[in-house]
Amino acid sequence: MKPAPPLLESYEEARLLLGAKGWVLSKAALEFAEKPELKRFKFTQPNLSRKTVPGSNLPIEPEVAAAVESMKTWPGYERQTEIVTKGLLALHGDPHSVDVGQLVKEMREYMPGEIALTLIDALEEKAGARESKLLQAVARRWLPWTRTPSSL
């Protein structure tokens, strides 16, 4: 049996998971600063924000990834967390193991735009051209804020 793929590989993905769990970066940074195993990283809100900025693709240390994964999911964010987790596992494992169209539909229904679009883009890139076209069509249909003037 194949081992499960890592859930988080970058700080950008950590930001996705934190947002899905209902954490704002300032509160997450305070939480990290209190954890003895993360003291050496000297997390502050500006530091965490810089590391997790969309597009940074900065590799995440295993102990930081573990801390993010173990953080509490706030009430009302359970479904978002499930969707992001499913998307990240598909991203790092086999994207064909999930119904990408259904995943996009769930993202639209349960998640804020930035989180959904970042994950859709990453899955799109990994899934390949055929699924990419499907994702683009679904995103334009279900995520109206993704439309550009040229796609209208």
C-alpha cells in the first residue's frame, strides 16, 4: 500500500488550511509563538503573513506543517476544512482519486474565493489539460468572481 501523501508542502498551503479552519493569521501566529516546538521560528503576524503570501511557494518545515494540521477547526468551518484537506491530498497524491468537478462545486458552496481559487489553480495544473479545461469551465460557471472581461 502506498503511504499517504503529505498534506502540506508549502507555507502557502498552510495559509489555505488555516483559513479553511477559521484561523486569521494574527491569531495563528500567536498560537504558534506559544508552542515550545516552534519557538525557534519566532513567528509573528508579519513574519507568518510574508511566508504564506499567495505565490510564495516557500517550503514548510515538518514541525510547522504538523502544528498547522493539528490546530483546532473552529465551529462552522468543518466542511471547508474537509474540502481543503481533500484538495491538498489530491494535489500531492493522485488528482484523479477525487471528482474534481464535485470538489470545485463544494469549494464554491462552502469556501471564500481566494482559498478556492488557489486550490483550483494548483489542482488544475496537476490534473492536466483535459481536467484543466473542465475546471476552467466549472470555475467560470460557479465562481463568478473568477471571470475576467475577456471571458465574459
